[in-house]
Amino acid sequence: MSGFGDYYQSVMSKLAGVISGAVVFEDIKVGAWKQEVDSYPSCFILEGVTVLSPVTTLLSTNFMDFTILVVDHTETLDAGRVSVLNKAGEVKDALENDRWLTETIRKLEVLRFLPNWNQPHDTFYRWECAIEIRCEIER
């Protein structure tokens, strides 16, 4: 069995694979976030808290939280809202259609879907939608 760090990274890679296989993004970043996005639409897979819960002396249930952030920009308010909701909805659907990440985890739950409207910039509107998920594993 590989170490927990390797396993954690493999879960993040599987998340990226599920997302890239279902939704077209200019860029998917794993474990990285920066305020100035280089290309749109983009997707960021951000680490969250991992709760370790011992079941027996040899087995633990781990709950790994991640935030999937979908970012897009448009010249009009309505187009941006529609675009980011559609992309984020496709990400949510793709994750729910592979709740085991191809047998990598015990189950995946989508906890929250959080659109963030209208962040005006000089020449465009930036739209974001966060999808908070929890992956459950036994190790």
C-alpha cells in the first residue's frame, strides 16, 4: 500500500480526470489557486480539510474535502451567469456520475453548489461557482 500522501494526490488526479473527461476547460489546475486567471473558462481543484476517524486499530475512515472552483468571464452579465452555471453544473453531474472515482474511493458526495455573481473588472464580468465535495475512503 502506498503512503497517504501518494493516495491523496491520486484522488486529486482522479478528480481532474473525471472533470476533464466531461467538461471542456482552457485550464484545469490541481492544488493551485491564483486570483489572476490566465485563461477562461478555468477549473481549480483546491484541497480542504481531511478528517481521520479511526474505526479499529488497523482501519480508519477518512473524509477528504475539496473545493472545485469554476471560473469564467464574459462581456455581459447574463452570458456570464449562464456560462458559469452550465460549466459548474456539468462538473457536478460528472462527479455524481462517478461517485467512486473509478474504484479509488468509497464514495463522493457533493455538499454545496455556490455561485458567486458579478465581479466586475474593467472590460468584463468574472463569474465563479464553487462546488464543495467530500470523498470518503477507508484505509
